Amino acid sequence: MILLLSGLLLITESPDTLTLDQAYMLARDRFPLENEIALRQDIRDLGIDNLTAGWYPEVSVSGSVQYQSDVTEIEMDLPAAPNGVDFPTQSKDRYQIALDLEQRLYDGGRTRSRKELEHRRSERAVQEVRVRQHDLKNQINEVWFAVNTLRKQQEEFGISLAHLEEQLQEMESQVGHGALPASAHDALQVEKLRLKQQCRILRARERSALNVLSELIDTDVPENVILKLPEIPEQLPVPRYDSRPEAALFEAHRNELEEKEAMVTASYRPAVAAYGQAAYGRPGLDLFEDRFQPWFVVGVRARWSFWNWRTDERERQMLQLNRQIVDNEEDIFRRNVNMVLQEHIEQITELQEVIREDEEIRKLYERIVSNAESQLENGTITASEYIRELSHKRHAGIRREQHRIELAKYWQNYLITSGN
């Protein structure tokens, strides 16, 4: 049974039906790619927090000790005075410890642009993961339809085995009474063993495919679960390119380039900051007072690089060229999608006609095998000839089921490729 708990589909051990849509949802929610989206969003949030911290006051402590080979001295010849004249002197050793503070007041919109760029980069990274998640659908499809094909083959082999069992039981009495040679019974027994071998091989391949499916949807898929084939719509839906994750990825890439251009504009605006410094040392601001003393300065400074040798124009040109590359890649993507869709349409049309022919072939082989059974009982054909006709019928049935599954597969691939 399949249960829905806390938004997650869970498959219990009892046999039930699993649909492709449920498998897609499980792969989306439980495959490790979903964890990668959360990790990328955490990286974005941390980057934005760091940019926000750029507006907090910047505080630093510095200190220095130095010795100079010479200092400024005043040498003047003055007339003698009763009290004498003493000119100040400076020490050649200097000491200072300072606390610096700077507060950004205006940065021309640089921080805002960088934050927006972080968002755009994160959106592009998330869309890249969404594209990879979309590719998981194709992997699920391959496994899904492979399991159904293997099961249909086993079903056809099982029917043939049951039919052989009936024939062997009927032949035992005929062989015992001498109506048929023992070699006819042995030939059917060999065919029975060969079919059992093929069934074991098919079951092993089925288990292997189910293990792959379990990894893709991160859920244990029991061997007895029914993988329901999708319903085939009456007509082909119109392609919806905009619903493909690649379309959102192209748009996210363009938005990122647009934000980079805004950041180029902001980087050439002036920046203004307030600053202050409190210090203690010798000498202070008064160079002629040769003693340890405290002092401070406060102010506002601005910086503007008004000439950049046209680097901003070249950066904008590069961004414009990158936008053209994105547009070109999107055009290539649409063309490739159209080619794949056309291939799917041709395959669907061809398989629909083939399936109609398969039904006619099946009816003919049923009559042929029925006649062969009567001929074998009457001894007009050998067991080898009967086995050959039975094998032809079996292969015709397998081909019919394979074609039906292939038709469902191409329909599903068309829906995924077309964005429906």
C-alpha cells in the first residue's frame, strides 16, 4: 500500500500500484539533489549576511614603536635674554596605540547590487539543480518501462510453460501406449527447461532494474509492486517550452547578467564614510610637546574614481555579449527539443500502426498453434515443428507487448520533452 505521510509517499511491503507521477515526486523530494538546493540557499543567506555586515562600524586597534635617525629641530641665533630662550626638542623614539573607527555612510548602491547578485546567482544555481532533477524523469522512464517489458516477457514465457505442461501431460500416456515416440516427449521437456532458464534470467534483470528504481526514488520498491503504465492521451498536447526548467534557467542567467551590469554602474559612484581615531602615545598631535598624551580626530571622507579609462563600457559590452550567448543557447535548446519531439511523433505514429498489425498476427498465430496441437496429437507433425510454431506465437506476443510498452514510453517522453 502507498501512504501519504507528511508530504512523503511511502510504499509498504504489501503489493500495490506505483504510478510514474508518484515516482517523479519521490525522486524530486527524496533524491539528494533536493538537499543540494537547501545547501545552495544557505550559502546565499550567509553571503548576504556578510554583505549586510559591511554596513556595521569597522573597528580596529593598531600600535607602533619606532626610532628615527633624526628629528626636526629649531636652530636660531637670538640676542641674550635675562631669562634665556628654550626651544622645544623631540625625542627620536616614538610610541603610539590607537583605536580606529569607520562607518560607511554611502556606497553608491554597491551593497544593494551585490545582495541582488547573490540572489540571482542562487536562483541560477537552483534552476541548474531543477534541470538535473528533470533529467531524473528520463532515468526513471527507462527503468520503469524496462521493468514492464521484462514482466510482459515473463508473462508470455509463463503462458508458454503452462501450455507445455499441458502438452507433456497429454503426451505421457500416448508415449506409454506407443502412440508417440519418446523423443517427442523429450523435445518438449528440453523446451520447458529452456523456458525456465529464460524466466530466471528475466527475473534477475527485473530485480536489478527495481534496485535502480529504488535508488532513484530513495524508497524500497518491493518486487510485487505494480508499476502502472501511464494512460495514453487521445491527441498530442501543444509543446510548452516555458514550463521546462531549462527555460527558467535561461531567464535566471539573464537576470544575473542584468544585475552584474547594475553592479558595474554602482561601482563607479562616489563612496562616503565617517571615521574617527582615538590614540595615546608620544608625541601627540602637538609635535613640540615631547610627552605621552591622549588625542583624537574625527572626520568624513569621500572617494570617487571619476575616470576609469572606459573599463565600464568594456564590461557592459562583455555582459551584452554574454546575453547574446544565452539567447543563442536558448535557441539551440528549442531547436533540439523540436527535433526530439518530431522523432517521438514519428515513433508514436509508427508504433500505433505496428500494434494494429501485431493484433492481426496474434490472431493468425493462435489459429496456427491450435492446428499444430491437433496435428501433433494425430502424429502428422513432429514435436520440433510444434515447438517452432509455439515459439513463433510466443515471440509474436512478446513483440506485441513490447510495442505497447514502447508506445507508452514514447508518449511519456513526448510529454516530458514538451513540458507537459
